[in-house]
Amino acid sequence: MQKTSNTSRSSGKTINSLVSADTVKFELAFLHPKYWALWLLAGLLWITTQVLPYRWQLALGRKLGRLLMLIASSRRKIAERNLELCFPEIPDDERRELLVKNFESTGIALFELAMAWWWSDRRLSKLLTFKGLEHIEQAHKEGRGVLLFSLHSLTLEIGVRLFGLKSDGLGVYRPHNNPVMEYLQVRGRSRSNKGMINKFKLKSAIRALRQGELVWYTTDQDFGRDGAEFVPFFAVEEAATITGSSTMCRISKAKMMSFLATRNEDGSGYTLEISEPLEDFPSGDDRADAIRCNKIIEQGILKAPEQYMWLHRRFKTRPNPDDPGLYGQKPGYDDISATVS
């Protein structure tokens, strides 16, 4: 199957705030000693992922994940708390086993990031199974934009790169505070896709959708109470959930489809699944839409719960600012800086 592209539909049109490999340039300041550790880590990852077979990287990633579980105590506690809040009916020993597998998957994700950024298309294509690409192709034929509704799976980075082997699109992302890391991630994420849009400039994402582009978007993190509805997420009855997907589809008339990238249990690679377009979305009721989106996310998580990013404070914002925090923080404390993007 050849790669499908929507370049012709947006020919001659500029997407404001688009960040791509063409917009970031290497600077001599990146060679400052304060960045040497990052360059060393990137170099080690590049060498390791270029030399070792894929299955060896999976095995090494699991061991690294177990090490991270020992030394990253604060993140381990967050993951433990999230699993406890979402799955209170699961016995403690089963939740503990899920926690271990989640950290193993986190270790693998570090190698997957390097694969996504630096592997060749030919090497990556051997790991790809794709389902539902015809839904995107049909939307493109109709001249409609596609909002690809995703969840923060640990496989999202490599999933987006794999997706780019068949089609292309734009990601909504948070720019990194470290300029070297920003340089690396922009170039890496632009390997097989058009580029990215700053998450704080969603007007550009809406404009891209109006032009018939495909845009990735996620709503499964806690971005505070502004523009959010407090709706169920697993066993948590009131989880702050942003309603941006409803707004973007309503304004742009784009079709919304879910996107899920799953690491195959047998070590054979990854399965990418695109759903049919959601019917009657947006519905005109932001709360109902948020509930529906969370259900879609839950279904995706349950396919491989150990591959979800349980390490972020999904429930740090409470409906009542005076309520005690679910992570031990003081009442009214909204730790926006803790958000992982």
C-alpha cells in the first residue's frame, strides 16, 4: 500500500505555528557543556537501537523499566495511586503485577522513542500491522479534515511514526523547555509526518482541519479546570476532562476517529487501529461528548493496560478546589507543571 498524502489539498496554504524539521536549526549553543549529558544519552540510544535486534531491545527495555521503578519513587507512587483509583476492584497483588509490567513498558518506550526518531522507514515497516486506513482515505476523498483522537499510550511516539509510513498528519504537542531536546524531538517527530502544532495555539490546528489535514489530539490528561468537564474516568466519578475535541470538530467540520497503537504481545511489532468516524459528534452537549471520549479512551486502555502512561497525575484537579487532593497535595492545589505531554 502506498503512502497517502493530503499535500495537494493544502497546496499554497500556510498553517500558522507549524513546527517541522525545516523550522528548527542546529545552533552552536547546543554544544555547551550543560547539554553534554543529553547528547551522550541520545548517542547511546542511537547506537543501541541501530545495533541491537528489536527483540533484544524489548528485553533490555524491560530491565531498564524495573530499574526505573526502583529509583523513580515519586512516579511509582503516582502510578500506584492511579491504578488504585481506576481499578479499586482489582486485588492488590494483581495491581502490583500490572504496575511492574507498566514500568517494564515504560523502559521499552525509551527505546521505541529512539526507533521512532532514527530507524529507517524500511526497518520500521517490518513491524507494522495497520487496520482502518480506509476510513482516513475516505475522509480525504470527501475533502474533510480528520481529528485523530488518541490516548497517551507509551507506544504513541512510535505509533505516530509508523502511521506516517502510510499517511501523514500533524501532531498537537507541548514544546520542550530544553532547546536541545526540542530540536531532537521536532526533527524526530517530523521524520514521516508534516510537523507539529503548539498545543497552546489550537486556532492553527482548527485551520489545518479546515484545510483537510489530519491532526492528532489527546484529552486524557489533567489540564486544569478551564475548559473542562468533570466526568467519569474508570472508577473516578469526577475527572477533569477538556472538551477541545468537541470545539475543534464543531468549528472545522472535521471527522473524528480514534487512533490506537498497541505493542503486540508476541514481540512481532505493533498494531495500529483507526476507528470509523464517530457518528453525531460533536453532539452539541460538551459534557456528553467528554463522557463519550473518556469511554473511548477506557476501551483503548483495556486492550493493553500495561502500555498506558499511568505516570502522570490524571486526577490532580478536583471539582471543588477546597477538596483534599487525591495525590496528597493540599486542597486547591493544581499542579499544571506536572503534566506530561
